[in-house]
Amino acid sequence: MLDRAADTGPVTAKSIREAVAEVVAPEPDNPVDALGNILTEASAIQAFEAASELKAIQAEIQKVRRRVKAVAETPLGNFMRPQGIDIDLKNAWRQLKHAAPYAECPYCRFKHTHGCDACRHSLWVNKMVYDTAPAEMRE
Ligand SMILES: [Zn+2]
């Protein structure tokens, strides 16, 4: 892979990223994004494969919300503010949802670049970034 990165000149972080990207072919058994498109970028595949961790953390938050509510109804909850705690936990849950991978970067795909500010050079984006991309980039 480093040989491939060196083919085009000095080995830089960018040339390594491009060489890594070339290694992953759009195989039909690659995972798909939220739109059903087959993922082709190694970094996107890694993110989508790890995304279940976000859902697991969200499930833990739901458990904590139930535990806080139960404790708040006991004498131990005398000085608790369960509504405030619940709001904070819901916000944490939403932040994790917001962070979830949604699709490969439409900006990079449209402009044939390999990393950009929109995807924070990860080659994938969340739903909000995807939805705010110009329509011609989302096709
Ligand atoms: Zn990008």
C-alpha cells in the first residue's frame, strides 16, 4: 500500500489515504449506508461497522433514564430533579443519534475529492450534513 502511495510522488497522509481508498473495491457484500448505497470507502465502512456502538450507548441511556425515574420516586429522590436529569439524558441520546454515520460524503463524491471540510476528511457524513448538501450532490 505504501508502494502504491509512493507511485505518485512523496508519501504523504493524503497519498496514503488515496491508496487505502483504492484498495477497497465496491464489492456487493460491502455494507450499505442508510440510503442502501454500497459503501466503497474504507473509512466509511469502518464507521458504519462501528455504528452499532452508538446504538448500544443509546440503549444504556434509556436504561439510566428508567433507573433515575424509579429512584426519584423513592425517599432517595428527595433532593433529585428528575426532570432536569431526564432532559440532559435525552440530549445525550440525541447527540449520539446526530453523530451516526448516514452516507458517504456527497461533496467528495460529486467533486471527486478525497476528503473535505464537510466530512471532516472522513469520507462519510451524518444525516444533517447529507440533507443540507445541494440536491445535485445527493443524486
Ligand atoms: Zn467529503
